[in-house]
Amino acid sequence: MAIALPQSLKKPDRELKETELTPYEIVAELDKFIIGQKDAKRAVAIALRNRYRRRKLPPQLADEIAPKNILMIGPTGIGKTEISRRLAKLTSSPFLKIEASKFTEVGYVGRDVESMIRDLVRISVDMVKSEKIEDIREKANNNAEEKILDLLLPPLKRKTEPDGQDEHLKFQETREKFRKQLRAGLLDERMIEIEIKEKMASPLEIFSDSGMEEIGIHIQEIIPGFMGGKPKRRKVKIKEAQEYLLEDEQKRLIDMDQVASLAVEKVEHSGIIFLDEVDKIAGRETGRGPEVSREGVQRDLLPIIEGTTVNTRFGLVKTDHILFIGAGAFHVSKPADLIPELQGRFPIRVELTSLYKKDFIRILTEPENALIKQYEALMETEGIEVKYTEDAVDEIAGIAEQVNGDAENIGARRLHTVMEKVMEEISFKAPNIKKKKILIDRKYVQDQLKNIIEDQDLSRFIL
């Protein structure tokens, strides 16, 4: 569900459009990468579709409809983060993952809850800027190429002599020859002299009433020559000069004020914040211990999630229609331990189920980025064809389930550990292996993991 950026900034609400992906189509896209968790997929698909529906309503009514934030409940490694991340990628939405427990340290590191909105805006600015760069890439390339050709072959002065026309034609022929050589890379190592502006140091940061914030002031624009703002002439290779001139042209052609406006607009209407470890801040104030800061963080988060205006270096940002997806294991605490006001801001609750052997088998083989496909592709770079038998996949999934049961249950992440141990020998010897076809079966998996599985202490330590 890509977002078409508006041509005008006057009426952003009406001009922002999304393609009409149905909830079924959204779930189908998520199924390509995430196994199971149908309830969670349905919840995020409905939330996404409601955004599209809201945009089709009259502005007065649309402003009243708040997003239905989602609280995902379930152990680690079962797909909470991946569902949210893939959803954002599917919709080209600005996405930020942040741990709620981070804000319990606000008194020590000088960051407050509003910082996540500023981080989301920066991500959105980078996204919009990348889109704009793609739009003007061809023009920027042509301009950079012309500048290189001007340096290689300075333009002719106007001629009034009768032979001036012939000289101009010869000049154009020579210029086209240089152009072909330049595009073919034949001139990459040739040295030319260009003007280069030294890059300014990173933006300053200060403490303000709203926490740590950047000052986006380009000092060299105010005082030329200060902090390396004055251009210097340097001899560089043409290949390096092309890269610098292309970047310079992109900066010149992109209107950063428009980028900032579009980025803020994108955050306000399409932003997604994944708030992890919500269970770590669940708890009521008892007058002592860490619960005080936990409830304090909940109360700080409340206005952001309810809807407020945050001041950022790119302008004021309204959080009313940002979609918040909370997540937590809730082993010790439960959602009811959150303050009532915060509970009310997460009306949709979905419980994600733990993963078992049958799920691990599907995770290993079905998704587009399945683990087995990844390892096969990695070995192909060494000229080795690795194939896994069905019983090998069954054994790997069974071991992952067993270790999750005996030790901490870390969900699908256990598969990474088990697969790495299975492939360790082949990965290490790959450059020197003469046998270019390797079949991994149940016996091979058992041989690689036998000692670790038999020794419970070693299993807990390694797997």
C-alpha cells in the first residue's frame, strides 16, 4: 500500500492517497514472511484498512476518528516485531521500534518520550528524501556529467570568424567522444581539479524543555568559511569527482523545505511506532522501588498516544493519527496492571501463540526469506550446493522445540542458533571443500548436535 506523495502542500489530507489493499491482501503479503499468528495479522490488516477508510471521509469526521492501537501479547521470538516491521514496509510507512523500558532511565540519559516522535520524523525525512532523489536522479546525473565534461573540455567562446561554425562542430564531436569514454568508465582514473566544500560537523545538540534536541543550523551558511564552509580546490580522480558532483547536484535540486513538510505529513498520517517491552513498565506506584518510574513512564506516554503536538526541528508534529503497536510477554505482569488511561488507548488486544515443531518446519522452508534458503544461498557463493532432506528439517525443528522447552523459550530465534551449529563445519571449511554437492540429512544433524543435546548443561550454555 504505497503512499503517493502530493504535488501540493495546501490540502495534504485530501491529496494523500493509498492503494486499496484489502485486509485479505495485507494478510496474504504478511503470510509470505511470517508463519501463523492469524489473529495478529488480522488485527493489523484491519487497522491499516481503517486508515484508508478514514481518508475517504469528510475532513471534519476524519479528524474525529482515532487509530485503534494494538497490544500484542506473547513470548519473545514469535513474530510481534516482524509483523509490525513488514506492515510498515508493505505500506512505505515511517516505522520506529523502541523499547518502553528505555524511558525509565529518562533522569539519567536526558531523553524523554517525545524523542521517539523526533526519531520517527528523521526516519520519514530520509524516506522522502530518498524518493525525491530517485525522481531527480537522471537530471542530477546529467548535470554532474556536463560539469565533468566542462572541466575536461572548457566550452568555446563565441566566434565571429567564418570558420567558427566548423570549430564548433569539431568541439561538439570531441565532447561526445569524451562523453562516451566517461560513461564507459575509461576516464575513471584521470585526475581533474574541482571545488570541494568540506563537510560540516554533525548538528549541535542541546538540552531544552522537551529533552535533548538537535539544532539544525548550518553555521557555514551564516558565516561563510566557518567550520570548513569555504570551498577548496582539490585534484581528484574523475570517478570520485562524479560522486561528489552528483551528491552536490542532488542537494541543489531537492527542496528540503518541501521534503520536511512531506515527511511531517507522512508521519502524521502513516507513522507506525512499535512500542516493545510494554510489560516492563506495567505496575502501579507503591511508594518504593522501580514501580514509581514505571507508572511515571506510563503517564508520560499517555499524551503522546492520546494525541498531542510535538516540536521537532522539522516542524510541529501531531500524534493523533500515528498507529501505536504495543508488545510484551506479560509473564510477570498483565495488561490490567497498566494504568486505566493507557489500557484505554490500546483497545485491540491480540494474544500470539507459542511456536511448536510444526511451526518451525514451516518457518524453515515456506517464507520467501526462509532460513534454509538463506544458508543455501550463502553456500552457493562458495560454489557449494547444499540440500536439506525432509528428515533433516524435521530433526532441526524437533531440537529447537526441545531446547525451547528445556531452557528459555525464545521462539523462532532458537532456529538461528541450531542452524548455525549444524552449518558450522561446512561454513568454516567451505573455501577448501572439494565436494561441491552436500546433502544434509537427519544423521548429519544428529552428529553435529549429539554432544550438545546429550549434555544438558552444555545445551543450555550453547543452544
